[in-house]
Amino acid sequence: MLKADILSQYATIDANDCAIECANTDHCIGFQMLYGTGNCNLLTMVRGYNFDVSQCEYYLKQSTNVTITGRTLTSNIDVVLQNAVYDSQEPCPDGWTNLNTTCYLNVSQSTCNEYASFLEASYNDGCNIPLMNVTYNCLDRTFKLGSYTDGHYCLKVISKWPDSINIGSMKQFEFANQYCYNQTGGYLASIHSQDENDDIHTHCLRSMNYIGLMAPKKNYAYWADTSTLNSFNFTVMNNGSGHWRTTMDAHLSVTSFQSLACKQNAMATMTKIT
């Protein structure tokens, strides 16, 4: 059983549908299937758990691994919980207030006591946990580390797969997204700021590049990573000027693009500020 706040309720009997709704909902970190009711609960502010093998209705978002200096977790569930609490990878968890010396959350003592012991929560007219100093890094120097409006990410532009590879029944963008993951551990990049756009454009290998905005039909597009659409949402191919297009010239084939822009969350290392 997860100890968390209910963000909202969503009508579905399908866990995959609920997972998609959670991915598209700000601050959702997991969900609970309410089997037999036709609904699921979207969860936020996750803080602890009671393990019961008979309870399989809880799901947590797969967050990027967070390392906290001096803290060793031996349970995989504890690791997943810690990653979920620090999903924003900021000095304080999402929803907490940075008081310069500690992170503060205005909740009751009983709620504060529900935080897993390794999170070091204590109650003093509200809940307090250690404030963190955070450093970000990528797997290696072939990635571009960037801090943008939507978070801290590692970008890498790679050559397209060889034309000799048969993608079978997969759609082009599905294979491209999977190829990004196989080669870099990330997925086709979404773009949410001019800085992020500039970094990707600077590292593009050639003029024809694939990024992660899918445009399956006219006037409809979405980011492959389910992030929110904004003013930088024009994509599929780069004409060399840093602008992106959702259409392709009739004389070009889908194999004309030559590289993929891939993106993954940066790895965060945290140190308690004492």
C-alpha cells in the first residue's frame, strides 16, 4: 500500500489508460487502480508504503535514479520510493518549500510520520526534511548536459540506423524512438525552450534530423514523451536553420533524415546541507 495524496480520480478500467493519464497530469507520480469501480486514483506526494503481496493495485512512475551521498538503500522498493519523492531532482521535493536550511511541508504530524524513515522527516510545526545540494551529470561526455525550463537533461544526437535494417511492422517514429533508447538510454527529444532548441540544433549531425513530436494528422500533434506542448512544437525535420517542420516535401522519402536527437533525464547526486 502506497502512502500518498490523491490528486484526482480518472474513469477507466485499464491500467495502461491510467498510466497515460498520470503521465499527462502535472505532479502525478503514480496511481491506484480501484478494481470493480471503473476508476483509478492519480497519486501525488508519495511518502511511504506498507508491503503486502496481495495488493497489486498500486503503480509508481519510473523516475530517474537519484543518489544521496551517505545514504545506502538495500531495498529496491526504497530506491523506487526515493526516486519518486525526488522526481523533480530539485533541492526540495516537488511541493515542499525551500527554507534555505531545510525543506518544509505544511502537513499534520500524523502525515509527516508516514514518510519513510530513510527520508529523515521530522515534525516541528510542519514536516521538515534535509535540504539538498544537487549536482547533475550525464553518462559520459558524448552527451550535452543542459538545464532548461522543464528540467535537467542529457542530449545526444546520433546517426540514423543503417538503411539495410528492416524495421518490420513498426512505424517509422516507433522504431526511431526505440533506436534512441537502445543507443543512448533516452528517447526522441521534446523541446520546450529556445536554449534547448539551440543545443539540439548545434549538435545536429546534418540538416535532416528526427525529434520527438509526432504529427499523425493535420492539426494534431503530441510529444512522444507525453510532455506538454508549447510554442516550440514544430518538428520532424530540421531545414538547417534551427526551425522544425511537421510536414515533408513530396520529393523526400521517410528515409531522408540522417540523425536522431535523443534526450534523457540527467542523473542527480544530492548532498545534505547541514
